[in-house]
Amino acid sequence: MNTALAAGLALTVAGLGGYLVGIAAPYPGRAFSVTGVMVGVTLLAIGWGGGDSA
């Protein structure tokens, strides 16, 4: 499995989970879950379409 794809999937899932928990119960640093989703989606796009660039 592609490393960027795996990292993107993990960050996206963790960020979405953190966002949903933050809706139910506010906690310090919950805004970082949105950043995690953005970085995760970016890594998913890189891992999904990242063919041979060399």
C-alpha cells in the first residue's frame, strides 16, 4: 500500500472522528481536527494519483 495513501486515510479518519467528538463536547485543540482532514485529503489525492514522476 502506498505510504501517502495510508497516511492520508488515517489522518482523514482521525480528523473526522475528532471533528464529530468536538461537535458533541468541545475540547481544547479541536480545530486541529479540521487541519488533519485537510492534510489527510491532500495526502489521499497524492497517494491515489501519484504515479511514477521520475
